Amino acid sequence: MRLKKLQLFLLFLFLLSPASNFPQDLKTELDNLLQRYNEFGYFNGIALIERNGEVILSKGYGFANYEWDVSNTPDTKFRIGSITKQFTAAMILQLSEEGKIFLDGKITDYLKDYRKDTGEKVTIRELLNHTSGIPSYTSLPNVWSDSLRNHYDENYFIKHFCSGDLEFEPGTKFSYNNTGYYLLGAIIERITGKSYGEVLKEKILTPLGMNNTGIESKEEKPVKKMASGYIKAGFELFKDPYIYMPNALGAGNMYSTVKDMVKWDKALYGNKILSEQSKKEMFTPNKFGYGFGWFVYKTVFPDGDSFAIIWHTGGINGFNTIISRDTSSGNLVLLFNNTGTTKLVSMAQNIHMLLHGGQPVLPKKPIKDYLYEIIRDEGIDSAVSEYKQLKAQEPDVFDFSEDELNYLGYWLLKQKRIDDAIKIFKLNISSFPKSSNVYDSMGEALLAKGDTAAAIGNYKKSVELNPGNQNGVKILKKLGVNLSANKEMPTAKELQSYTGEYELMPNFNILVRAKNNRLFAKATGQPEFEIFPMSKTKFYYKVVNAQIEFKKDKSGGVTGLLLFQNGKEFNAKKIK
């Protein structure tokens, strides 16, 4: 359910594929990969993987309950979070097939007491594909730490949490939205006169034999074989805070097992639950590659293979899940994790790579965990020295990504060890000098220290590298710094010169086009996004922290581009 930041693997899903030393047996390869994720602290849960419709691996890793050392097994029940949305969408489509609801009908056609000014503008379709413009209640201040713990009835919840003013005109933008699916859950109840759980059981669970799937009741009766949810706070594991699950109605209130989810996957290949027309509606991507309860993106492998991946993640109080379907071959990846946010999307990508005979990107040891122990035992200076030495001598053993040091720096900041945090952020700047985020983090630490002048300098640098950093712009404004607009912007003729196709790798390109003095970029199999000028040759994305710089030859002809993302730099040659 919780989706604080949409995970955008915007341009290079599988560009890096180091050699694997795994044995040839696929089941062993998959198990070794997942064991490695478990060993490095990235995965604690259950995996079920199918190839061509056949189960290859079904196995638990780590503990369902740490207090009692209860192991995860394929029969363990997990909260599935936002994967609930595809079941809500399926029930809406079933009601549509029965003529009881119209996808282009309005909210107020079905929720008569919903506010008229917005409810008469927003359609059911726009609730389904996250283009309604209604604010998501999970983004409200303090909602996770306070409001979602309270036992609200549905009418109160809709009035006070799901009836905000529109953030944009319905249908014009994509904004991932839990409010929309809560309203869909309520609409299902109003139309049928039954509870969401009853309709779910009647229309989907019983017909498919999904006997270990359901919703947690308002009475909060215990669910047998249910895993506990945990979060990692700093470098320790804690039980995740309580949430009243009915507050996630339709958006994230279901639990299931990986075995039951296989039954759901197989049902989506037939017509027992949905007609072909309804499935076409569900799996047709709208804005941002989202259908009804599913993301649909094309994936490209280094060998040129490409296919559509239909997927969705879920996250709710300690539980993180993913279902990822390659319908071209019948491959299925199910990963349920119960130790908080982790790398499920990249894990699923790696598994799909193996299923297609490719080489996975092997997970590396998190350097932040190793440095934490050195800081604890020997101090910050020893940690900085060790980082530099390891990066020079063992670059392929540890994960030296930007996020690792950023996490460590913020943990130190939270511990009020400001000077130590500044040393870590400084180390990150030296490692990733072209990243906007590292300067933003340093600015925050310097403000905590009281060094306003130095903080301003870092925030300015952050915004210079990424003008889309609204946090930096906002803080600078509070500090009395109003950034003047860069007057050296590209002309219409220069924008036109950047249009064309740029090759990042074989069969994986970026297509750039100009329209009405605006520039747009689209990677193979990905949605198109506008890129915004920060100078005559440099542009930035607003949807993700990434920038593009166009390269020219001595005569001024455009020869290629550089893509900056996640602290890395990628060259693309202009081919058309």
C-alpha cells in the first residue's frame, strides 16, 4: 500500500550484467541468488518462481517471527499491501461486466454523499488508473504515525481522509493514489450491499480455491500462520507499528500466501474471473505505464530480447511484496518480505534475467553495515579510511552506491553525531560529485550544525545539478536565497537539433522529440517524459533524479548524449 517514492528503473533495467559463477542447475542458481540476498540483509521472506508455468522454486528464507524463531515457509501468510489493488480492480471490472457500474461513471453516481464538486468530475476509470487528482490520504502529515492507528468507520474515513480538493484536473496526470482505491472498495460495498471481504470471497477467492487469502476483520481476529512485520530502524530490527487494517480498504488490506497467488496468476490467463475485454482494460497501460492495478513495462535484455513485464509491489507496515509476470513465456516471480522496504524490484529483474538464460547482477555486501561496525568499535576516522581502502582494493565485493553512505550519514545525524555525519556526507560528495542528492544531504547536516553559509553553498550546488530538487529550492528560499532563472536557455532551433534516437546499448535506445518548444525523452519500452532545460545542453527529469546532457562536435552537430542517474554516467551515441 505504502508507496512513498515510486521506484523508477527509468532507462537502464539490465545494462550491468557481470559474470555469474553459479552452477548450471536453474533451481540451484535461483536459490543461491536468494540466499545471497538473505545473507546480505536484503531479503527475509518467501520466494515462489515459475518458468513456463512450472514451479521451479518455492522456499522460505529467514524468520516469520523473530521472537520465537519461527521460519518462513511457502504456507506463511503475508500482508500483500498494494497488490490488493488488482483484486479491487478485478471486482470493479466484474461489476462492469454485470452492468452494475460504468467505468466512465462518476464517483457520485455510486457514493451519493460524496462531495459533489469533485465527485461529479472524477470517473471510476480515473480512480483505477491513478489519474483522479484526488489527494492520496497516505501522504497526509502524520497519517502513518497517528491516524491510521485509529478505528474509523468508513463514512467518517471517506469524509475526513478521502475528500480533499483536487490537485490537478482529472485525467491529465498520473499520481499514485491510495485514496482512489479506498473509494473503489467503498463503491463495491455500496453496489453489492455486502462487505468488501464478502464480495472478494464470493467473486474471486472461492471460485479459485484461494483458501489462505482474505482481509483482516474489523474484530481483528488472529490469522493463523501469519508472519509478523518488522522494520529496520538504523541498524536494528523492530516490530513495525500497529495499523488498523480496515483503514486500507481496497488499497492494501489483504493477506495471502505465495501458493494462493499462483492460483491468481493462472486465473488471469483464462476467463473464469474476467472476460478478455476486461483483461484488456486491466492490462492496457495509461499514463506512467499503469493499467488497472498493474504496471506494464517493456523490458529489454542485453541480447536484444524484449517482452512486457506486468507487475505490482506492495508495502504496508513491515511487509513488502511483489508479483511480476512475464506473460510472453508464463514466467512468474513472487517475493514476499517481512523486514521492511527492500530491493524487491531489482531482485525480480534479476530472477527474470536468470529465467531467460541471462546473467544476473549479483548483490554486493552493503558497505553501510560494515562501516557501522567500524564506527561503533573504532570511530569515524577509521571508517572513512577503511572505505577508501576497500573501494580501491575490493570494488566488486561491497556495494559502494550513493545510497549506502547517505543512509549511514542520516543515521548519524539522527543520533545527533553531526560532525560524524558531515564526514560521511563529505565522503559521498567526493565519490559522487555529479549527484544532486549528496549536496542536499550535506546541506541538511550543515544546517543542523549551524553553519548556514556552507549549507547554502551545498543547496545551491544541489539545485544547480538538478533544478527539479524542490526541497533544495524551498530551503534556500527560507534562508533568504531566491535563485534567478538561467537566461541561457536553448532556442527552438536548438531543441529541434536534439531530436532523434540515441543508443544506450544494442536494442535499447532513448528517443528524443521536440514539440511546442518542449523536449521529451522515451526509453525503449518505457513511458515518455518531458525533460526540462537547465542550460543550453543540459536537461533534467522531474519524475526521477536523472539528467541528460547533449554532446556536440566542433561544428555544433549533436553526436550523442550523457545520462546521469544513481551516481552513474552512461554514454549514448546518436544513431538517427
